[in-house]
Amino acid sequence: MDRRAILVLLVAICACGRVDEPKQQASPQASAAPATKVTRVGWLAAGNAPTQAENAASDFQLALKDLGHTLGPSFVIEYRYAGGDVGRLPQLAGELVTAKVDVIVAAGESAAQAAKRATTTIPIVAIELRMDPVKAGIVKSLARPEANVTGLDTRNEELWQKRLSVFKQIVPRLARAVVLSNPAAPNSAECVQEITAAGPPLGVQVQPQEVGDAAAIERALSMLGKDRPDALLICWDGTTLDQASAIAEVARKQGLPTLAAIREYAEGGSLMTYGISLPAHRRRAAFYVDRLLKGTKPGELPVERAAQFDLVFNLGTAKADGIAIPPGILALADELIR
């Protein structure tokens, strides 16, 4: 066999050997899919926890969904509620930090302060603020919050003069009103002060009544029959809101029309409310969360004042109280609860 034939034979043998060689297996580490990042949003509040279904139907969750954040394996909301015990808020805020949430939504001044003490790096959206957030030490400035906190301001105590003015047209006999307020609430003093100032020009004598918890509210309501006023005015805070239905029921039995700040009280049975829209407020909170998750710094998002105010009447309560709301006033309503 000549030299050329030998070379051809050797090349063929090598080729066959390569074909028969076992293929190298890819390492499990190399073939594993990259881990999916889980986005976590913390929610911190002093009140009682709603049901899972109520959370799922909340304006906050629905607005997040509209912004592209649907709950699932890669997007989680960590809810923490103190059940009315604000002393638990620091512990709950610490749990959210340990859970490595990407953003904390803190509802109310106490929750915002607890969250701010718990972290200087995780962005915080403080919502449902009923007192000046600068004076409360939550932000340094409304226009330039700085640090890791921004938020939404719901102060609307200055609306009490307008509330009473409309209410007086519905209840012309109104001469004396009892004001229910929780002294522990951050907006309590301002609320009582605004109502006390708004009453006399309209011929309304105001009698403040402090109610710090459900038992105090029950005691205050039991005393109404002995020294019966013409109406009940309710300062907004978590305690009176939790008891909104109970307050309205007692007031209806005694024929006392009730006036409060936000729609949720009318939903509970109060005759009239005029104030910020909490659903709109929480949808706006979702917008802030979306911006922060996309990289905007808290200091770049000014603290917003509420811009939407709703006038709401409960027509069922009006009928039970024997009150005919003038058509001209009804025409101004943003919502009628039947």
C-alpha cells in the first residue's frame, strides 16, 4: 500500500473514532434556568386586617394590576396590620424589612413613623396622612421629601365649614351638635378646632366628646338620650371609622342625622359625607409604588395633597330620619347610597 492510501485510511479511522465518542453532558448548573426575581411590596397599617377577598378587590391591588403588576409567584404584597395596637407597628415594620420588600406602603402617621425608623434605604409611600407630614417628622419638605420617604396627604379638616353649611340646609333645625373625636388621633385637635370655629356663624353650638375606643363610643352614644343634641358630627380616624355602622345605627334609632368626612361613613349609615376619595387616594398610592419600583427616587416624588373630594348622601338614612334633601343639594352629589 502506497503512502497516500495509508494517510486516507488513518483519516477515516480517526473520523469514525470521533463519531463514536460519547457526547459530553452539560452540567446541571449550566442548564438551570435563571431564578425569577420576586418583587415584594409591604403594606403596614395600624387597623384591623381586611379579608383576603377584600384585599384582592381593593383599589390599591386593582390599580397595581392596571399598571402591569398582577399578584402571583413573581409579585407579592406582604400585609401587616396591628389590629388597633400602634405599639406593634415597629415590630411589624421590622418584619417587612426582614422580608426584603422593595417598597413599603405605610397607612397613617404612626405606620409611616414606624417604617421610617425601621429602614433608611427601602422606599416608603406614606398614605392617609391626616396631619402635616413635615410637622410629624415624616418628610423634610412636601415639594422635596428627600431621604427614602414620600407620600400622599389627606388633610381636609378645613372643609368642615363647607360641610356644616350644606348640612345646615338639609337639617334646618340644627342648633346643637355633639362632635365625636378620638384624642389619640393625629388630626383630632385640628378637627375639633375647625368644627368649633365653623359652628357659631351658622348658629350651631358644638359640644366635643372624646372617644378613644369602641367602649367609649358606646358610653357616649348611651348618654345622647339624656341630653339629646340635634346631630352627630364625626371626626375621621381609624377608631370612629371601625365603629361607623354602630354609630349610625344608634343615631338612626334616636333620630339624629350624622355628618362625617369621608364616603366610608355614609356607607356605614351616616346621612352625609364630604371629603377626600379614599379609593382615588389608594389608586394614586399604587401609581407611586409603580414609579418607585421602576427606579424613581422617593425624593423625586413630591408629597401630593388630595385633589378629589366627594359629596355623598345615604338616601336610606335620610328616609329613616324623615329628612327630605332639597333637589338642588341632591344635584350636587357625587354619589347617592340607596
